[in-house]
Amino acid sequence: MNVMTKSTVTEDGRTIGGVLMAVDNITLRFGGVTAIRGASFDIREGEIRAIIGPNGAGKTSMLNVINGFYHPQEGTITFKGEQRHDMRPHIAATQGIARTFQNVALFKGMSTLDNIMSGRALRMKRNIFWQILYNGPARKEELEHRKYVETIIDFLEIPHIRRTPVGKLPYGLQKRVELGRALAMEPDLLLLDEPMAGMNVEEKEDMSRFIIDINEEFGTTIALIEHDMGVVMDLSDRVVVLDHGDLIADGTPDQVQRNQGVIDAYLGVAHD
Amino acid sequence: MLYRESGQFKTGYAADQAVFPILQDRWGMLVMLAVAFIGVPMIMDDYWANAVFIPFLVYALAALGLNILTGYCGQLSLGTGGFLAVGAYSSYKLMTAFPELDMILVLVGAGASTALVGLLFGLPSLRIKGFYLAVATLAAQFFLIWLFYKVPWFYNYNATGQITVPPREALGFLVTTQNATPIVKYLFVLSVVTVFAIAAKNMVRGRVGRMWMAIRDRDIAAELIGIRPFKTKLMAFTVSSFYIGVAGALIFSVWLGAAESGETFGINESFLVLFMVIVGGLGSILGSFLGAGFIVLMPIGLKNVLVDWFGMSAVFAKHLEITTFGVLIIFFLIVEPHGLARLWQIIKEKLRLWPFPH
Amino acid sequence: MLFFMETVISGLLAGVMYSLVALGFVLIFKASGVFNFAQGVMALFAALTLVGLLSGTTPFTHIDNPAFAMPAWVAIPLTIVVMIVFAILVERFILRHLVNQEQIILFMSMVGLAYVLEGAGDILWGSDVKVIDLGLPQGAWDWLLDGYGLYIEKIELVAAGTAVVLVAFLAVFFQKTRIGRALRAVADDHQAALSVGISLRSIWIIVWSVAGVVALVTGVVWGAKSGIQFSLSLIALKALPVLILGGFESIPGAIVGGLIIGVGEKLAEVYGGEIIVAIFGRWYEIDPGIFSATENWFAYVLALVFLLFRPQGLFGEKIIERV
């Protein structure tokens, strides 16, 4: 599993590189409940990887393990060739893992601009004394990052809400701002937790387009959880299927769709 | 008609990031500063200085400090009284140990000591949140007051247990004791508060402010974009305590001239400053000033109305004042929980469109 | 050893009083999520009202008029009625308008309420220290003093007994009655409770009335010990560390927390100085009396240290954060 694979080229001309992250035999328990049971899979550089499964399958828990919010009892995570038992959230962030949330977790009291600017926190270096002076190096730094953030705002087509407090935005736009905040980190691995939940068809199309563009233009590796099977099958290169904490299938969308275990899990065959 | 931004174009991000992007606001601020530094001193006498302007300014500074912690970083603190006391007592120790020290350095020293103490009492924020943390800060309040009352070293072993300010100068001007002129005292405090207000504005509009607000709004999401909650909270505790420490030093040395731990810096003081922050507006620099003005002026106004106009006895008026104060606070929280700063913002929005209804 | 026993027992008895105040907090917090800072002032106000009625004081003038003096069996129910009216007013003029506000706003409105009530108590009944006489027994418990040499005040035992009865009553009220069930439903989930037809407003009024009665008991018992005066309202501050220890939402927590704080405080006051001197006395000259007057902060520090090891409190469940 951890062996680096050679890069391949997809039909649409993108290059999929070696293994960026390998999740090996992860088990996560809360008291007596096992959320994930010995799951192993990998994410390769440049691909769009989907994690699917019925409700309660352990998908969000898996993302939480990957960016260090939960600490698994067993197993290891290898990211960029570095193997560790678990992550710490800020280490995950410094190493280039960004994330959006199932129920939008924006900074409600701040404007769109400030939310996305906060994604640059790790890249801004001027300490508090420069901040107090403001004029000079702190301002220069602020403006440099502002420029980058403005490209993201343009990319996501949200310049009109730049100064709006995000608490006042409709849900679909909030999701977009949250994506912008994650992008501002210039991540190597972008985790999206149900990016299209609660959206109408038009909004879903926009979001799909953004995801594809991010992957193609910025070359960002993406792992996403999504319930809309149509979207998953269109977007992703490879799919992992979880059910009740077990990894029941892993492969291309076509393979997964034909997998009998997956069909059973979704149609609800009795577990014995 | 007058307050309008049409025709004012920004040509770069720098102009867009300015504190007052609108021309009228910039002028308004300049006029305010001119009035504060030139106009007000013309009418200054002992009464105005000691009853209105200096208390307003020092409380505004304390409110700024608390607003950084509670309004921007979202950590509720009820220990303000205790931190004010640290500022007062450390300034006293500095003044008596180093008689030659300029008052400006005394203030910096007092701020730094308070910042250290604040850092210490901020440590529990690693594990606890919300009201639990608020109660932890009450521990600071009671412990510090007890310390300054129990350990004679802090008040130089004098018999009264009080601390009294010695005459000290700032840049060659006498600023403490009765002998200092009210104008000098006022200008000294005003300058200090102005510098600190600008510094606060600069902090909250940049990277540091965004980190604080991120922790306030969603600490988990903040952590996952690489902001370390503990470090960020401790920074807020430290900076906030620095401000409150300087305010405490000013209360003792310039405004009151004497202090006694529990009497001057009791739990009531903590609530008073918290009221200022909430009535003024959580997470607003302007709000800290508006809140301080409101809370400082209201009792004076109430007393004038009740005693002078209605001829009530002073004791009865005092009780009625307490009740009225409570009623007004509740009224305020119900009508505008976001504070005076929000009201001001709404007025500005209206002004922009005036005289057209939409 | 006897002295130690005495210290522990008097600590336990003081602890019962703390529990009593904490109970008022927990009730309101459970039902409405409001951190009722005014609970202490409520105790003061209730006790002042009771004394006023007992001695026939005319409100506003503060003049005692024996002709209007009421017997206890009239005055006590009447005071309870006053507290119920107060509960209705609080719901009508404060809580109703602050639904769904942030916690800090609710908290500050309670501090505001404390100011209102403090001033109102003074305006209505005067601010001098009052003595309450409900015929509660005074002095030491002879049987213990003679038989075992233990000095325990009768009034403290009466207080403890009252607290136990009150807690038992509340437990039955919450577990067995329809209102109790509705109340627990509201505590669990406001919206779910609303959707099954529970009226939030009437629940609030009931809870605040119960808290008012608890405040009355607290005020009378504390007042009988040390007179009814402004300092009575500060017992609210005593209850906060108890709440930290026990958790804001746990009734057993409030009781056990109160006992721990009571005992810990007494032990620190009696032995703390000696311990400090024993440890640091070699290097510094320390007044053994340094630990007198620690009662203001010791409980807080105790609670704080405890919190660092168990952030969810004594009886709280481990918090699992979700995103």
C-alpha cells in the first residue's frame, strides 16, 4: 500500500502522481462504539478521491482522523512520506491539509474578506509589534496577501459579498466562502465534507465546476465526502466506500458501482 | 446629503484597507481629535477633569483591554478589577522603588507586570471554556485583592494599608498628586489613551485580530486552519491585561491619587467595565469609548436629575440610582444587544441614504 | 482529633448552605440556560420581604408598625406569592425578550437584574441590618457538647435539615410530576419541547418561582445566622465555585460540590497557615494568620485546580466535540 506508484495520465489529460497520503489500518473507537474498523486506503497526488457510504458509516470521522481532530486507537497515517500514529490539527494545517465542514464552520462575525484572509494566518509572519505599528512591514504583508485572496474571491465569483458579514449570507454562498478560506491556505490536500449538501441543482453545478477547476488549475489533491452519487461518479477518479466503519470497496467509480457489497449497503441488506 | 461616499474611488487595496475609507469619517475624526486636544482643555477645571474626563478616559482604556479579550477573542473575564489592582500596585512599587523613573516608563512597567499576571491566569483557558472560564477569572479577582491586602510588601508596610501616590513627572510635567494642573493630567491621560486606541485598532484589523476573532467565532475551525487556540488565547490575555494594567496605574496615580485593594478594585469594578464593553459593543474599538462614556456619565446625570431636580434625599437617590442603572442595562441589552457601536453604524447607514427613503 | 472532627463537621454544615444557593442556580440554568447571577440578591430580597411582613414595616417609609405585623403562617406564604409575582415579571420583562440571545447577554441582564433587585430591596425595606426571628433554635447542641465534646450550632443542623428536605422535595418534583418531566424536556432540548406542546413561558415562570422559594429558604437560614444585610447577596459568589465543581446542570453535583467546598474551605482556614509556615517557614518569616480571610478565594482556586483535571465537572459526562 505504501509503495509509491508511478504517475499515470487520466483520460482528460491530468497527471496523477504517487501516493500523497496513506491511511493504514485505522481503527477509531468512542467508548464502546467503533466508528472506523481497520480502514486502509491511499490518496494519490493530483486525484479527486471520494469517500462515500450510508449515514453513520464513519466518513466524517475519517476526515477528522486525517486532519488530526480525532486520534485513532490503532493504525498510522503517512503524509508526504512522513509516517505518524496520529495528526495534530495545527500540524495537519502547517503540512498543507485544508478542510471544509459538513455544517459550515465559518467565522460568523467576520466579513467574507476577513474569513478568507484568516486562511492566510499560517503564511503571515509579522509579529504583534509590527501589527501595532501597522504602517510599514505589517501593511506590506497584509497587502500582498490581500492580493492573493482577491484572486480567490474572483475565482469563486464572490466579489460582490466581499464586505458582507458571512452570518448574513445564504447557505450556498457560505459554502463557497468556506471553500475560499480553505483555498487561501494553498493546501496540498483539500478535504471537502459534503460540499454540495443542501444545495439546489444550479448551485451544485457551480460547486462541481469549482472543484474541477481547483483540481486542474491549482493541481490540488482533493478528498471529498458526498451523498449525490451522480456528482461523485462524475467528479472522482477513485472511490472508497465505508459502511458501519468497515471499508467495503475501493476502486474506480465503475468498479465501485458494480460491487455487490456496495449495492447491498445502499439498498439495506440485513447484516449478519 | 453631506454624508456620502459616491464619487470617492479607491484605487488600491491600501486605500481600501484604511481605517476610515470615507472622506467624511476622516474629517470627523480629525475634528474630534482637535476638540479633545485643543477645545476641551480650554474649559478644563478640577471638577471636569476628576468627575468626567479623566474617569471617562481611564475607563475607556480598561474597556478597550477587556474588549480585546472578551469582544474580540471571546473569552469572558470577570477579573478586571483584580488586574486593575495589579496595575495600580505595580505602578506604586515602581514609583517608590525608582523615584527618578518617568511616568511613561512606570506605565509601561505596570502594564508589563499586569500582562504577566494575566498570562498566568489565562493558562486555565487551555482546558476550560465559557462560563467555567469566567468563574476561573473570578478566582483571579478574589485572589489578587486578597494578596494586596494581606501582603504588606505591596503597600510598603505603611500602617493604613492604603497606597498614596508620590509626585511624579512625565517628560518634565508633573502629572500626579493634587499639585498637578488638571489640564496637564487630562492631556497626559488623553495622549496615553489615544496611543493605545490606535494600537488596538491596528491589532484588530490585521492578522492578530483575525486570529482572535476566529477563535471567538469557531475555535475548532480556527485550529484546522493552523491557528493554535491556546497560544492565541494567551496572547489575548496578555495584551488585554497590559491595557487594563495601564488603566489601573492611571486610575491610581492620576485620577484618584490613593487606592486600597478591595475598596477601589472590588468585583463591582469588574462588572462595571464589562457593562461598558457590552453596552458599547462587543468587538468594537469605538464601542469601548461609547460604553465608557455612557457608564461614567449616567450616574452623574441620574444624580443630578434625582437630587437637584426632584429634591430626593441623597441616600434614597443612591438606591434609586442603583435600580435605575440595572433597569437601563436590561433595557439596553433587550433593545440593542450589539451595543451603541451598532446603533452608530445604523445611523451612518441611514445618513448615507438621507434624505431619500431608500 | 476532636478539633479536626469539629472543623470537618462545621465545614459540612457550611457546605450544605453553599449547596442550597447552588441549587437555585442549577434549577434555572437547566431550564432556561440562564446563568442567574441574581440568585444571591433574590435571597436577600426574599428575606427582607419576609422580615418586613413579620414586623409590619410599611414599604418605602421603613417604619415598623406592630399593628400590621403578620404571624409567620401568613407572612411566609405571602412572601412566596411575592416571589412568584417576581418570577412572572422576570419572564414578562426580561426572558421573553432575550430568547436566543447569546449567553453573555443573558448573563449580563442577570447582573442588571441583581442591581435592580438590590436597589428595590433597599428602597422598599431600608438598608439597615435586620434580625429575623422565626423561633429557630440558637446556641450549641448540648447533647453533642456534653457527650462527645463537639461544639455544633443547632441552627446549622436545622439549616442542614432544611436543605435535605428541600432537595428531597425537588427531586420528587422533578422525577415524578408532569411539570417536572416537562421541565426536564425543556432542559434537554428547547425546540423539541416546544414541538410537543410544552409552553416555554410557563415553564420559566415555574422554575423561577421554585428558585424564588429556594432563595427564600436560603435567605432565611443564612439571615438567621448572621442577620439580613447586603452581604447576604454575596453568597451568590460563594455558589460559583460549587457550580464549577459540580457542573452547571447537575443537582447531585451542586450538593456534593457544596460539601467539598465547605470542608475544604474550613480546613484551609484552620490548617492552611500552619502548613504554609511548615513548608516555607525555614526561609521566610510568615505570619501563621496569613490564611485567615482566605474564604473569599480559596474555593475558587480549589475549583479551578479541579477543573484543570476534569473539565466536565464531578458528574458531567465526557465532552466529545463534533464538527
